Amino acid sequence: MNPTTLSTILEILDTQRAHVRKVLNELTNDACNWNPQADKNSVAVLIEHLTGSEAYWIQELILGQKINRVRDKEFEYRYRSKKELKTAYEYLSKSTRDILNNKLNDSNLMEQRPVKNGSKTVLWILLHMVEHNYYHIGQINYLAGLLKGDKFLERPRIMFEEKN
């Protein structure tokens, strides 16, 4: 079976999600909520933001379903448990996978969707989401490295691990 654009995007999202899961599994609740300075984000804040932004791009922009997101609240400090973060992240992951598998196909990718200051294609929105995810996953990885030490950063990158 030849890969489609959507299946390729799903494969990239799976890789991103595996990395976020790895960090969540290795950090404690307190470590997830640690921030290096008062005005900097914690791993928990970044994961909540990834969840909120993905829901916005997929559900609101692509599907047109209003989600009533309050972006600024994602960045407010409040203690978030790993369980809470995992539950929200896994729910969103499943929802996004369902939407990409069952409500979109490659022929939809060039359709325009309204965004702030104009419109963008569905493909642009998906690629922007992937780019945005990697930006924040880099921040998450940096924080996890500060918390876990150099050994965390020396592990093979999930994206490039060989498959047996």
C-alpha cells in the first residue's frame, strides 16, 4: 500500500506522541510541573498547550466545530498531574487520528479553511501543526534533559530508531 499524505502526517504525529509519552513516563508529577523561572513554561504547561492548539487546528479550523478554547489559560500556572495530562493528551490523540482517518482524505488537503487574516489549505494547517508540535517538543525535551541529566538527552531519538 502506498502511503498517502494523511498517513504520512499520522506517522509523524505518532512519532511526536511517542516522545511526549516517553517524557511523561519518565518524569514525576513534580518534575512535570517544574519551571526553570517564574515566567517560563513547565512540561505540564507545554503539553496542555499542545493539546489545546491541536484541538483548535483540527476540530475548529479544519472541521469548523467551535471548541471555545482560551489559549491564555493554557499558560497559567496550576499544578497538573501526569494522569490528567495523559488523559487529555490520549483523548486528543485518538480524536485526531479518528478525524484524519475517517473525516478527511487526500482530496480534502487543498480545500481552504478560514483562519485569522484570511484562509489556508487543510494541508497548510496540518503541516503548521506538526511544525508547532516539534517546536514545543524541543522545549519539553530541553526541560526533561535539565531534570534528568545528560543521559536523558543521549538516548536514541525515537524518530530515527531502527525497527526490528
